[in-house]
Amino acid sequence: MRVRYLGWIAVLAVTLPATFPLFAASKSLRPTQPWMDKSLPAEQRANLLLQAMTLDEKITMVHGMDPRPNNEYAGYVPPNPRLSIPALKLADGRAGVGNHATDVTLLPAPIAAAASWDTALMHRYGQVLGNEEWGKGTNVALGPTIDVVRVPEWGRTFETFGEDPYFNAQMAVAEIHGIQSQGPIADANMYLTMNQENNRFKENSIVDPRTLHEIYLPPFEAAVEQGHVGTVMCAYIKTNGVYSCENQYLLKDFLKGRLGFSGWVMSDWGATHSTVASAKNGLDQEMGGGTYYSQALKAAVENGQVSMATLNEHVRRILVTMFRFGLFDKDQSGSWTTDVRTAEHAAFSREAAEQGSALLKNEHGLLPLSNASSIAVIGAAGDLKPKAQGGGSSTVVASYIVTPLQGIRKRVADDTRVSYADGSDLAHAIAVARTVRVAIVFVNTDEGEGRDRPNLELPGNQDQLISAVASANPNTIVVLNTGGPVLMPWIGKIRGLIEAWYPGQEDGNAIAAILYGDVDPSGKLPLTFPRTATEIPTATRQQWPGIDGNSTYSEKLDVGYRWYDANNVRPLFPFGYGLSYTTFKLSQFSVTPKKIDWATNPSNNINAELEVTNVGKRPGAEVVEVYVAQPEKNGEPPRQLRAFSKVFLQPGESKHVTLALNKRSFSIYDSTAHAWKFPDGTYKILVGTSSRDLPLQSTVVISSSPVSH
Ligand code: BGC
């Protein structure tokens, strides 16, 4: 009887208010707030909620609160209990939870994880990061940084995935999926042409539309279309005279229009420069505070400069995304003080550092080291001042850092065979190097947000240190802890070289595993290492750091390895390069079909297939890279990465690898037609293990009109 009575109440509560609006006002019979009905689509819930919001409540949603409660997170939008809107808590997250959070895991820098060339590893990187962000109460994780590295001195290179648009797009999608699988909304940043730190609040990037579409936009396009990223951060810098956060073409026409991005755009912290222009041109939310989007925006709406419809659209995007990610429905119990570390996260941090380490030189089979060798660890980064991460908003409070000396001592389990010199005193370093069989010099750069490196040299006395040690001991190995390329005047004097990047909290354990061969070094460079300071794509002052506030992208499409190839310049270490302790053979290469007609088969793939065999004696991994060389008439760089795959193989093992190329792999952007074009012609498919080692070659004939057989 009682059950039946309650059932009737429920039916009336739902049907009466809809049928007779009068009932809706009656509290006892009012159903829960209609937008809290989980069965409704996110758009409908957002629209229902929007109708219930006052102007002040809408304004609250479109800017960050300043100051933030307890100074936690990087950005904060307060909850609205009246309407059941949860708070938005935005925290930095490139190599772990940032903003001074404690009890978190410091991962290797994103460039290190990207150097694994393993999208599955990058997905797990996102999962670990997303999991710790969510555990800290964060619901918007500010990362990944997906800009293409144009200037090798760029201070935030370590935060990115490198210099190739396709590669960055793949990594971006993998990491975004990883982050968002754990609860938080990810944030693709920094949109767009954020390619230098010097004068970053005012600099203007002058870049032609074809370059914009072929080089700088693809990672963002993939983040939206394949990654389904929830937010995008517009950058400090201007593109073609217009600030990113009020750039109609970039925000409204391209991102929201052409790509159909349905999430919200937030400004970088302090990157909003106007109220009306920003609101009209597509900026949804000002971060970190509300200089332009609080009182000023309210006044602009009241006096008609910004329409209510425009404001509603900004709020609606935020709400739709919050509903879509379940922020109204999920119970997020973690807070800023929760300890989110786990043994699995620490193990992953180590694995990512190992998998990203790139072996660049190994003469006389010096590596891997034998356990019995006496060794010297030399350099500040070897112990005194380990260089585990870059600086700026990505900084993570590490709970610990295993230094290289600690990791190596633990690995060899015999302290007496491992000596140390911090490198500050050259004579001491030389003396120590003379007493051992192998000297390992750890050198580093100091990179961070807000400033570019002044040049590509190793800072301080590190070049002299390496030369002095190498003169004292022929078995000298250099380990680079850098976020990007450095010049190596001493390269001919050393026998071994490893790029270990900024390796995170497991620094010493990871490098010990690589040095002693417990793990095969299988990382590859996601950016080119130049031979000289001048033979780089952006060597003129007009290009970088710019003149009178303008950085001219005169290298156009020739970014990174594209420039070296186009200008026949031999880099020191090419894009995609990295050695292994084992040997691989690539064979049985084929490309099918040999002819394709996009007019009749627009969605067909072209498959490059081959067999990869580990013909050496150790387990290891090889990355197969596929480049497309377009017909000369297309006016493209000589060859461009269009597919890759990392293959793990036991000694003697073979695997068949199929790499799919699609229509877009053979496209150019036509800036007159504002569209992608797929010109007819013969395209070369080049396959190998670095951008400069492509022994397998074939062709495919493309036509956009029916092929005559
Ligand atoms: C950085 C962003 C960061 C923000 C919040 C800015 O200085 O450019 O990447 O997310 O600060 O900390």
C-alpha cells in the first residue's frame, strides 16, 4: 500500500509541473532541478540550466576567481549551490600535478615520453596524470602542450612533443584520451603559434595561411576531432597582428566553425586583452582572474555591446562540457591535500624515462656497461643537482628524485667501483676520470617558461668539462639532461651519448637501467639536433626572437627536419634518430594499392607493409617511420612523416607491420580555396628508422579523377 502511494507521488511530481506550470512552484511537488536529470543529453541539460541563471551567475562562470581559495589549483570558478553547479578546479599538469601540489608523481618531461614514439605509452602517461589530477580534486587538467617546436631555443620545448605536426597530433590524441579517461577535462594548449617565450606577452607571429594549416594547426585539429578534448587554451602571443584570445579566424571560424569544437576556450593566464572583441570573437572564459570578463563584461551585456545571446553561448559551452564529462553527476572525493601517489605511478615514471631515452652514439660497443667496470659519475646533474624537470607552470613538487649516482650505485651494488666529481673543479674531474675505466658526464640545460635559451650551447663550463674528461679518459659517455637540442663541439671526442631529457623522479634508476642494458634504449629524437648554431631553420633575427615585436615565419613549411632536407643541410642527429643495443632488419616491403583514385575511393587507405626482425641478441624495440615525398609541383618540403609504429621484439622474433596512409597524408592546403587539395601525381613512400635513413622506397599514383586501366 505504502509503495503504491509513493509511486503515485513520483508520477505526479514528474507530470504535473509539465502539464500545469502552477504545480512547479509548489515546493513539495517540485521535481529535482530538471538539468540534474542524467538521462537527458548534455546540450539539453545545459539549456535548461542556462534558463535558470541570472546575469551575475552567468558572469561568474566565464572567469576565474581571484584570489583563489587557499591559493590552491591554478584557476578556480566557485560552485553555485542554488543551481547545483560544481566548482571548476583547473590545475597545471604537463609532467604531473603542478601549482605547488605535494604528494604527487613527477613524470619525465612530455618531450621524453614523446621520444618513446609509443602512443600506447603516451596514453598511459595521460592516464597517470589524469588520475592524480582527479585525485587532487582537479576537474580541468591544463595539458598537454601540443605546439609544434619551431625555434630550437624555445624555453618550453621540453613541455611539447617536438617538431612534427603529424607526430604531435598522434601524441596529443593519445595523452588527451588518457587524461580524460580518468575524469578530468583535458586542455589543448597553447593555441596558436606559441613558439617562443621571449616577449611572449606581445610578440606577433607573421605566418602565411598555408603554413598555419599544414604545420601549426594539425595537432589542435586532431585534439578536437580525434581526441575530443574538452577545452582549448588560447595563447599569449599574436598571430598575424591579432591576439590569440580575440582572434576571430582562429577561435570562431576555424576552431568552432570548421572543426566543430564544442568545448570551451579559456585564455592563458593574463592572455585576455579585451572584453567586447574577445566575447564577440570566441573567447569563452577568462583565466586566471576576471579583468575583462567580470564587471566589464556584465556592463557590456547591459549596455548592449555584447549581446545576451553571445554571453549565453559562452556559458552554454562551459556547461555542456561539464555535463558531458559528468561533473554534475560524479562524486569527486579527492582534494588538494590528498596523497595521490602510487607504486604503479612511480614505476610508470621510470618506464617512461627509460623508453624515452635515446642512444645517439655508441662506439666500440662501450654500452651497455659491464657490471665489473669501474666508473666515474661526473657533473652537477649526476648527483649534486639532478635535472629532473623544466621550469615554469609545469613545475611539479617532486617527493623524491633518485640521482644518477644513487641509481647507478644501487644498480652495481658496490659503492667502491663508482666515484663522483660534481664538475665544478675541472682538475678534480680529470683526476677522478683517470682512475676509472668509464667516465660518464651528466650535463644539462636550464629551460623554463618565460624565457628562451640564449643560444644552443650548454650553459656554464659544461663543454670544457666534457672535453677535459674526454681527454683524460677515452671511454667517455655523455648523458644529456636537456629539453631540446644542444651544440656538441666535443662530439668527436666521446664514445657514448644518451639523450635522457628531463627524466622525472626516477632519473637515476632509469639511466642506470639504460647504461647497464637492463632495458634497450629505444627512444628516438622528436626534433632535429643541429650541427652548428647557424645551420638551423630559424637562424635570422627576423625569425627569432623577432624584430620590433614581429617574428616572421619566413621558413614557411620548412620547420624542423623539413628545413634540413630542403636545404641539404646535414644535421648532427636527425629527427627520428636513435640507436639500440640490438639490430633490426626491415624486409618484405610493399605498398598497396599502387594506384588510387580519391574520386571513387575517398576513404580507402594506402597500406605500407613490412617485416621487422630483431636479428641481434637482446630484446629491443624499433620504430618504423613512414614518410611521403610529394611531387615537386606541389611545393611541399622533400618528405614528411605520415605514419609510425613502435615494435617490441625478442631476439630472432619478426613482426609484420602495417602502416596506413589516408587521403590527408597526400594533401596540401590551398589558401586561396581555403581547403585541402589532393593533387594528382606520383608520390614516393619512404620507410626506415629515421628521417635520414629511409632505405625502403616505393611509389603510389594518386588521381582525383577516375584512373584509366
Ligand atoms: C602558462 C600556462 C599555464 C598557466 C596557469 C601560464 O603562465 O602559460 O601554460 O597553464 O600559466 O598556471
